[in-house]
Amino acid sequence: MSDTVLVALISLIGTIGGSLGGILVSSKLTSYRIAQLEKKVDEHNSFGRLIPVMQEQIRKLQNEVSALRLLHTEK
């Protein structure tokens, strides 16, 4: 086997190895980013479930404040 063919084969193996390594690292990074986005979406969804509860609590507090104002103005 000539030196030129040997260098070409070594270059081919290096190129394939580098490409596969880059693909694996890119895939891991993409998976990590997707996982982080899923966490943010879950947090957002849980906050969305809390909004009606908070609105109801605000309504109750507003009613209590209104009742206290009525009591205060009657005195």
C-alpha cells in the first residue's frame, strides 16, 4: 500500500470520526435545550392553573375591603 493511500485512509477515518463526534455533541446540546424548554413550559402551565385561584382570592379580598369601607363610613 502506498503512502498516499495510507494518508488518505487515515484522513478519511479522522474526518468520519470528527463528523460523528460533532453530530453527537450537537445532539446532546439539542436534547439539553429541549429539556430546559420543557421545564419552562411546565412552570408556565402550573402558573396558568394558579391564576383562577388568585383571581378568586382577589375577589374575596375586594369584597372584604368593600365591607370594611361600609363599616367605616357608617361610624
